[in-house]
Amino acid sequence: MQLDVNHIEKKFGKRAILKSVNIQLRTGETVGIFGRNGSGKSTLMKILFGTMNATAGSVFIDNTQFQPKDNIARKLIAYLPQESFLPRDIKVRNLISMIFP
């Protein structure tokens, strides 16, 4: 599988958070994204995962363009957000059974 990110841009009002971001990844590659606070790392991941729309640019998986509403990336891309998305009152063994039924 191949992921191609082409000229991704994101603006909030007049403020440009991402400018012409390009990435190309293949199955089996592990990538770390580093940068200062507020540099757009989480924004880029949200765009790739389909929970936020880009202002401009495109994302392709195996040469097929996807739209966030399609939820294709959620099935193909692993993403661990910095915000907790797990319930605090549940035990780990119960979480495992929820994730791996």
C-alpha cells in the first residue's frame, strides 16, 4: 500500500497552519512527525485520518484519492492521538476485548 499526500494546506481564517505538505509512505514504514507546539502536526494527522478537511491538496491511498467522509483512511491508517479517547473508568482487559472481539 502507498500513501501520497500532495500539497496539503490548512488555514484557520487567514492563518496558514500547513503550507504545501508532501509525504509519500509505503506499507511497513514507520514515520515520526516532529515540530514545535502549534506547528500543525496534529492538524496534519487529523486530515490524514479523515477527521478534518484540508483547505487545499489531496490524499491518495494506492493512487485512489479519498475524501474524509469516505472513512477509508480509518480502516488503513493507524493513528494515536495525543488526546485520550478511551474511557477512564474501564479496565485494560475490558478494552482489549472491545478492540479485539
